[in-house]
Amino acid sequence: MHDQFKKIVRRLRLKISPQSTIVTSSAKLTKAICDELNGLGWQIRADRVTRDLGITFGAGVRKTENQLKVRNKNTKIGRLKMHKISKISRMARKLFQGSAYSASTWGHQGSGCPEQMLLELEVDAAKATGITPQGRCRFTSLCVAYGPRGHPRARIIKETLANWFQLVQVKTDQKDTNELRAAWARVKDGILNEYNKVDHADDNERYTSAAKLVVGILSNVILLLVSLGWEPTAFNIWRDPQKEFWVSGQNEKSKSDNVIIYAIVDSSNFKQLQRASKHYNGKGIEHGIDWATTLKWLNRLKHKGEIDKANALETIMSGACWPLARVAEIHPEVSPLCTLPFRA
């Protein structure tokens, strides 16, 4: 076997990089392969994880989110600069969309995005909008500035599911499909058991506990669905919180991949509205928001070039028009003078 491999490498004039690494799910297997290749004169290292094209690979048995955390840390200075620019122009949000977000989340599909890191990303995205921070609802301001399907959390979901559907389409053989179905069932049972282990814990604690089992895109997709109240019945059959089945793939009952992705994003937005509705004067939005109607006038103002009116409307819609008395009510540490009326 190794003689054939050696002949192919020589015939194609391939060169083995000195930084080459062997990673498998078994330490014994990794060592055996390295010993075999070393016998051919190739010095290849054995490791538990490796990185290629900026994406960490752990052979499906190692968590690979460390590189994602490093990227998030390295882009922190750039995001701070965008916050300063947003005070001058609200177009700084374009910089966040095209640069900061992509640099911070590259490769998240295979490792999952930790909830704490996603929260930091949302906070930075809200700061980059330029909307007045006093009293601002983070989720509402993100939907107003980036769109209900274009804010960081929505993009994480869309990119993860889009990559998943692309991978599933590659698995066309019946043998591959059977293996995928078996792997999905096995991983799903493990994540569900971990997620439901502690009934009285809040969603963030349950998500963090189950996230320890995420070692690739398959487990990442399953945890994503479970955390949003969806039932991952099979790799191509999912059931939403309203008990409606969504089928992907090539059959008469399947729906477009984009339709399924948008439905899951909408479920995530609805879940975020439950939290936002508990804020000051937030009652009512827990039943949902008609974003198409809500943002229609705002989009029309932007299209006409009436930026000053559009900016004012964004501030109003985000609940960022609090008087100083209201700011002092929730932040009394600011100054007791904020509760006094202003006199010229």
C-alpha cells in the first residue's frame, strides 16, 4: 500500500510540506500512520488537531473553537475603531458587516459559535450602528440597522445551515446516506441527553453544557436546532416548535433550502423577542413583529437619501430616545443631577 502511495507521489511530483500533520480519531492509528510514512523518509508530525485554510480540524473527536476565540480577540481593536467612526457616520455598520464580522467568525460552521462570543459580537455590532446607546434595545437596533435576517446571529445561522445543505448534497450514494442517517441519530441522542440533563437550568446554561459535544458541523447543526426548539428528527427532516415538518433534499415533499433557513432564523428572532419584551415598555413584541411593515418607511427614507430623517427614525424605533431622568432611573451611578430639569 505504501509503495503505491510513494509511486503516485513521485509520478505527480508532489512535495510533502515540513509542516504536514496527521490527525485521526485514534492516537494509536495516528502514530502508526506517522511511523509508516517516516519509514518512507517523510517527517510528518502527529497531532490532536490541525488547521487548514484557517479552519481547525479535530477528526470529529476534539473541540475546535479555540481558533475562533483567537480570531475574535485579534479583531477587537478593529471593532473599537469602528465604534468611534460610528459616532461620526452611521455608515460604519458597513465596515462591521464586510470586515469585522467575517474576520471574527471565519470557520464557525465547523466549531460552533460560543454564546458568550456571539453576545460580544452583537454588542459590538450594535455599537457600530451609531444609534444612541442610552436606552437602546440591542436586538431591535440590530434588526433596524442590519435587517431581521442580516444581523450577526442571523448570519451565523444562515451560513451554518447553507454549508450543511451543500455538504448533504454531496452525499448522493445510498451508502453515504445510510452512514449519515446513523451518525445523525447517534449524535442527536447524545446532545439531547446533555441538553435536557438539567431541567431547571436556563437556556444559556443548557446550551453551554451541550456545546461541549460539538466537534463538527453535524453536531453544530443539531445543537442549533435543539436550542431553538426544533426537533432534529433526521438529517433532512426537522420539526419546528409549531409541530410542522420541514423536509430538505430531492423529493416531492421537500422545500427550498432558503425557505427552511429563513424559517429557522425567524424562530431565533422570535426567541430573542421574548427576552426583549421584558425590557422597559417592551410588552407586546413577544407575539412577534411585522418587520416588513415596520421597516417600510425607514427603507423609503434611505432610498430617497433623507438620511437625517432615517437616522432619527432608527433612534425612535430602537427605543433610544430616553430623557436623562429615565437614564438615571436605571443607572443612578451616572449622576444625581440627571434627574433635575434642564434650565437655560
